[in-house]
Amino acid sequence: MAYNRRDREQHPAQIHPDYKSSLLRGPTREPLAIAPLTSELTGPLFNQDMLGEFDSDLTKNGRKNGEPLGERMVVHGRVLDENRNPLPHTLIEIWQANAAGRYIHKLDQHDAPIDPNFLGAGRAVTDADGRYRFYTIKPGAYPWGNHHNAWRPNHIHFSLFGPSIATRLVTQMYFPGDPLLELDPIYQGVPTAARERLVARFDIEATEANFALGYRFDIVLRGAAATPMDQKKGDAKKERVNHEA
Amino acid sequence: MKLKQTASQTVGPYFAYGLTPQQYGYDFRSIFSNRIDGDGERIALSGRVFDGNGEAVNDAMIEIWQADARGQYQGNGFARFGTGTDSQCRFHFDTIRPGSIDNEQAPHICVLVFMRGLLLHNYTRIYFSDEAAANERDPVLNSVPAERRGTLIAERSDTPDGPAYRFDIHMQGERETVFFDV
Ligand SMILES: [Fe+3]
């Protein structure tokens, strides 16, 4: 089984000049299409047993002597493939700034307070319907050095595996109505039509009374190229690649 | 109707406490290390990631995925390492030599490259310098223009602890590593 390739119309380019550090780090040559072989169509296996008790509750997993400060949230959603199949047993790892916009990371120099009770990292494994749920604190915006007065919009980093290393995805979840989105070169690096799907929806159904606001963020990974036509395309690519050699 | 793929974004500079916490000394259990266990010959693998100015990148994250010694994918051949804890920005893996896959492909290790500045992660493969005969028959290596094949070969050296392979990744320039659309 092969997967549909990365859809160029949904993903950023390797080099997006407004995002300064991409200039020296993005590859300059086109990636070489190879026919799908076992190596890239398999991947590590995950199950719920790999998780620690509070791995998906960031309001609890960094506590030292009290509760973390900030707005509590529930972030939940489904992981699906392009063919609408739910993706179970998918590891999701997240990391984020605290409510003040400060990462616990040793290299973060932003002059905002560290929250002694908040780590900002968590993980979950999707259930049989591809669902996941985190409890966390709404991350703050933070400044960065890309250009004068540059601020990252509020965001949570997401890392996902899916069924193979070919479906691996690292992305960021943003918040509705954030005025920084239109100024952020990382978000703006995404083609226009695909941007809004990186913005979570406020979800009153998932909001827990007297406790936490709900946000929904669904994620779509590459799906199996299942139709005979897609298979043909794959074969054609294989031939072309061999030809070039 | 098909759904659209969610867009990729950079891993950013601050992935360490979420993705490689124990390596970087954070108080959170890692579920991946830089070691792959199994039967077979143990090998060391290390290298650096260079940007377009030839400077070593200190905030890259490298993941590897490989077959076991018999060339089978068992679901446990995965490891991860960040380049920020070594004084020379190296990554290090302690693994087993993978077998040939389907008796057709030469032994190799799949590599995923993430870093601040990369909006999309990149895929490449490590082949071994001491597998010249198998490399010559490998269909993927053969699909790479001959003058760029060398960017995919890890160089062997022998140490008291066993074979060590060095594999540097060049994001740009004359020696730009071959990346794959998989
Ligand atoms: Fe961030």
C-alpha cells in the first residue's frame, strides 16, 4: 500500500523568505520522488500503555506546589486520513509556552515569568475512533527575532506519527480571532487555502462548566493511495525515476 | 470527497522538552531514546547537520527508522536525538546493523530531519560505505544521479567499541544531501 504524496497545495514551501531561518536551512533542490517501498511505509507502533498517568493533562503533569496559572482549556479532536478513515494508535506529542508566553526551554530568553507548576509538554495516543483529548493552559504570545517587533501568535506545537513514517507530521495549532496570525511568517508560509485548518474552533460542547474552555482541532494525515488510478500514477513515477538513473 | 492534508509547520527551536526531554535534562519521561535494541551487530551512528553557510545546526532533531538484522520491520526500530546537547552539535545513535530488505534493497536507515527554519521535515536514507556490492544493486540509490549518491553513504571507521559510521547532512550547497519525496 502506498500513501498519497504530500500535497504541495496544502504545505508550505521549503524556503519561505519572510521566515528568515528558512533561507539557509531549507533544501534548494526538489526532493527526489521514490517509489514507495517497505521502509517508508512502516513505522513505530504505539498504544495507551506507553503513556504516563498525567501525560495528557498539562494542568497536572508539571505541578510542584500548586496549580499552573492561566486559562484552563480542553483541546480535543480527531486524527483522520484523507480518505476520512479515523487513525487509531497514533501518538500525538504537544509542547507549548505557558500563559505568559514563556517556554520552560533553557534557551528561551523572553523576559516573562516561568510558571513553576507548568511544564508545557504532553502526549496522547488516539483511541479507536482517532480521538484525542488534552487538558492544558492557553499559551501566551511571545516575541522572537525574525524581524523588528515580531510576535508568535498563541499556538500549541503538535507532532504526530500516523501509520507510517511517510504520514509523520509536525504542525502548530492556532486560536480563532488572533490578530497576530496575519503578521506571522510561519503561519503565512502555509498556502492561503490551507491556513484556516490550522486554527482550532472554539467548542462550547467540549467546554466544561466552571472548569475549562473547549477547543476542537482535527488533523488530517496522508491517506492510502487506494484507487487503481492512483496506483498507476505510482507506477508511472517509479518508471520515470528509474529512467532518470 | 477527500479531506485535505493538514499543513506542516516547523518544529521550532523549543522542541526539546516535549520531544527529547530526558536527553536535554527536563523533568519529563522520554518515550524515545537514541538507542535501538535487538539481535545483531551493534553499530554507532553520528553526524552533524550543516546549514547553507556550512555552520553546524544546534537545534535540529533527527529521527531514524530501520529494519532489524534480518531485514524485517518490527515496529520498534525507531530512535530520536536532538543536536543541542553535544558541544559540536552532533547527533548520536546506538543501534544494530539493519539487514538487507527483500534481498533487493541494500541495508539502510531512514532518516527524518526536523529543525527550526524547516517548515516541512525532510526524508533521506543512510547507506553504508562497507556495503558497496549491495549498494550498487539498490533500486533507490540507483535512482539518484550518480554524482549525488555519495551524500547518502555513511563512512565506516573502526573503534574499540565496534564499527562507527559518520553521516553528515547538508541542507544546501554543493554537497546538499539528497532528500526524498516518499
Ligand atoms: Fe512555539
